[in-house]
Amino acid sequence: MSNTYLIIHMSDPTGTDLSQSEDQAMLERWAAEGEDAGRLGRGGPVAGPERAKSVAVREGRTLVTDGPFPEFKEWFAGYDLITADSIDEAAEYMAKHPVALLGRIYILPLVKLPWDRE
């Protein structure tokens, strides 16, 4: 039975530099493999921190501020939804994504809310 995973792509200053052509070729191979296996769902890159906002509600007031604090070393760069039979299988597939070299990838299993469980 396949599970769905949210993939979060993070920048990481300890990552390996790739040329744009290497990055693009690796991403195209990864996407083709995912499409052929029927495991690749929606996904895409996101804008940088200079265009981001943060939202919180405190004491009934909505607080909207500019993106993350500047001391953050990592940045959320994009996301994907994939399916795999296990988180290990998802990790094996995601190791082929260029962000695995350039930054860091988080793999999060999607679960039901406590009140939606059967």
C-alpha cells in the first residue's frame, strides 16, 4: 500500500554546488523516474525570504510580518508530494533529487487528524 509524503526542500550552506546544467539534468531525470513510477504528485519551488510573510493570531489579533528572521541559515526552497511504499523507499528516491546535494530534504508522512481516524 502506497503512502503519501510531503517533501520539503531546504537550502543548506553545507551543500554541494552544482552548475545550473547539472542541477537541471538531475532534476529532469528525477522527475521522469517519478512520473514513470506514478509516484510524483504536485510540487514546485517557492520564492525567497524577501517575498515571504509570517502569520500568527495572538490575543485575537492577526499579526502579519515579513518573512523569516535573518539569522536563519536554511530556507524552505520548495516542496513535492510523492507516494512510496515506505519512508525508506521515499528516501531512496529523494536521494536522486539535486536538493539532496545542494541542501537538505525532509520527508514527512502525511497522516490523518486525530478526529479523522477510523
